[in-house]
Amino acid sequence: MSFIYNLYSSKEFGFTKSFHIKCEIPPHKFRLIMSEFRQNGRENTEDFVKYMTENFPDSFQLFEYDDVLQYDADQENSAILANLLTNGKDDFHEP
């Protein structure tokens, strides 16, 4: 099973680069690997991507989103999330 992760490098919360990753590493293991990487004093996103590419060459793949397809998917996901949050009510602020 493949999982998709999005990592962003930033300078004081201004995104400078994004990495879209597809791999077979489940989320709990991916977080553990990233946590161990950071505990060793390395917090550079580019270094992490390089580390993962070297250590998991068979399952780690970088890819680019097609902007139009991604926009459509984001809009659909937003609509689904809004429906879940409102629970079918017109005004989600009602108790």
C-alpha cells in the first residue's frame, strides 16, 4: 500500500519549497523516522528527503502535482470536509 506525504521547507513559516512523496512507509513509521532524524539535530527538509531517498530507494518516490487536478481535488476535499463539519445542518454554529 502506498502513502502520500507533503513536506514543506520554510523560512519562518514562509514556504520556500514543497516535496510530494509517495512511499510504502505507513504514517506512524514515517513520523518515527522523521522524529529520529530531527533528534540528531538535523531539521533541514531537503536533507531529510535526501536521507529517505538513500535509505528507502525502492519505495520512496518524489512527484509533482498537476496544478489543475490538485485544485479540483482540494475543492472536492474542502466540500466533503465542510459537509462533515456541518453534519447536514445549514448553520454549523447551532448546537
